[in-house]
Amino acid sequence: MKSQRAELIADTAIDLLVERGMRGLTHRAVDEAAGLPPGSTSNLARTRSALLELTLDRLTRLESALFAPILDAPGLDAVDVLAEMTARLLWSQLTVGRRRTVARYELALEATRRPELRTIYDRAGERFRDPVVAILAAAGSADPVRHGRQVVAFGEGMMFDAMVGAGAEPTLDDLRLGIGELLRGMLGREG
């Protein structure tokens, strides 16, 4: 578990990414926005890479927490669990978690230019793909790893289109229906 100060710094960095973009995220800006004495952020995260890693770690932890209650939903078969889990996660990211999603997009773009951040970003992605792969395997997918990547890509595409694309924002029911159709197609189920 990270210290309260580390969480404050990471949460402030998330806010700065949303409000100012990657260029606006500096150690000094975090100190000022968080109300911390000058040098506090540098003391915790000495380099820009360390600050980005701390921020990405916090985002991953916040987003991973969204999975827990959905994975434990009783009485649903694997396809229904995955469709519900994915729909609610996407809905949350488009509504109450919208700011986190924008910050994650900023970090994703930065990861294309920083190999050390790319490694962390890819590792963080496994925390989201692995449960999907496990559910698809349990549901009888012929290729759960490939299908898992496709389900995640579908969700990412839906979010990106709704937030920065030309598409209309889907409702929770739209998400449930679309994901359910995708899953049933992958698994060769009618319905």
C-alpha cells in the first residue's frame, strides 16, 4: 500500500493530466496543486519517469478496484458476468471515472515515447486482460487469450469513441448489448 502522501501526489498528478495535459504535469505543479511544500513531489518521485510511474500505478489501482464487485456477482454464467462486468466498467469510466480515463489516455500516449513507462503500462494492462481471459476460458473460448485482447480492445474503442471520437456516448444498456453480442459471437452462442 502506498503512503497517503504518495496517493495525494498521484491523485493530484491525475488531476493535472486532465486539466493541463502531459506538459502541465511537473513536480512543481503537483506540489502547488496539492498544497505541499516545494520539493515534496521530487522527494517522493525524483524523476519525471518516477512521477509518471507513480501516477500510472495509482490509476491502475483505482481502475482495478472497479472489477472486484463485478467479478463476485452471484448467479450469472460466464458470458453474463463478463458482459455485465465490462459494461459497468466502461460505463463507470465514461461517467464517474471520466477524468481518470482522460489521464490514462495521456499516459498511454506518453508510454509510446518512453519504453520504461510502456513496460509498466503493459504490465498494468495484464491486470485487466487476465480476468477477461480467465472468464472466457471458463466459458469455453477456443482462443481465450486472443478473445480476451479483442474484448479489451472493443471496450477501449467504445470509450475512446465516446470520449474523443465522433461517436455518441452509449448507455449502459447499449454497452451491455454490444458486449453480449461480441461475446456470444466469439463463443458461438446464439441469443
